[in-house]
Amino acid sequence: MPRHIAIIMDGNGRWAKARMLPRHAGHHAGVKTVRAMVQACASRKVEVLTLFAFSSENWQRPKEEVGLLMQLFLDALDREIADLHKNGIRIRFIGQRSELQTALQNRMQAAETLTGKNPGLTLIIAVAYGGRWDIAQAAKALASRSVAGEIDPQSIDEVRLAEHLQLAGVPGPDLFIRTGGEQRISNFLLWDLAYTELYFCDVLWPDFDERELDNAIHSFGSRQRRYGLTPEQAGAR
């Protein structure tokens, strides 16, 4: 069983289009799948679930759609946070919060504070997030500390840089899932996915269910994770 699953929830718009519905209907349907997957991962003792909700590139979408997505985030937080807290789920957000509406930033902070000490599944939502930005902001933080004399530039290595990434303190994703048929990682967790097992499926996100999740987990369980070793070396570990 993977400790950490990361998902790109792709296909909401196509799901709606196939039903001759507006795109936002697909996003609403996708929220129901989010709820189901949080419950499914919690019941399977997955420790961390990271969901790519809104990328830094998504700001380029039509203004009306972006506005509806932001309102959907607000509504979902207001509606779901009490149940998440009751079920022991800890919620955390990653991304460029300064780009978001003040009301949404405040809700996010309140949700993190309320659930911060919960012992169950950690649910991480990536909002206004980009993998390149993540690495760049970590490098900028290290540069600032170096200029201030807090650290020696020669001491900067992979471990120290990772400490300044958005997922600092969280085990890296073991399994990456992308729904909707596309086979790319789309600027998501570029550093953290270095040795993650990738799984792509054609199912659109609103139709993704526990059976599809178990298919992905089964695929993960059938693979040998070698981290650069030979198969014989990895098998002996």
C-alpha cells in the first residue's frame, strides 16, 4: 500500500461536454469524487493524499470559469471542513496563496488551524501551484538565507533544498495517478515525483471510483522500485 498518493484530477470538462452540460457541472461532479477518494484512501490507511486542484497555468482559462472554480473552492471548504475534522482528516494547502482571493486564503488558513492536530489522513490540496515555481521559490529562499549569512552556499544540497519545498516534512509520493487519458505530469510536484510510480487511466475524474483506485494500487504493488539499483540489488533490500 502506498503511503502517499498524488492525483491529477483530469476530465471534468470533458465529462460535462459529453453530457451537453456546462463545464462547471463537471467540476461540481468532480467534488463528489474528491469526497469519495478521501474516504477510500483513509479506509485503506493511506497516510497522505495530494490532489492537484488548480495549477498556476489554469489562471489562463476563461475568466468566468476561473471565477466559478474559486467559488467552488469556497463552497466546498465551507461544506466539507466539518466532516473532514470529525473524521480526523488533516488538511493542508500548497501553492501561491497570495494569488488567491482574501476570503479563500482566510478559509484555507482556518481549515488548516482547525484540523492541524488531527491524527488521520493528511489531505493536501494544490491550489495555484506549479512545480517549477515550487523549485524556484525554494532556491530563492536558500539564496536569501545565504546572503544573510545564515547558511554556507557550499552546504546547499538536495536535502536542504527539499526542506524549502511545499511538501517539506511529508514523505514523497509513492504513487501518482492521472485520470482522463493524458499521459504527462503537467508541472505537478516536479521535484517530488522523481522516483514516484506513474499510473495513467482513461477514466474521467467524475467517474473515477474505488475500483479504479484499487486498480492503480494493484499496479503499484506489482512494480519493483529500484531507485537506480539493479533488480537483484533492489530485491535484496
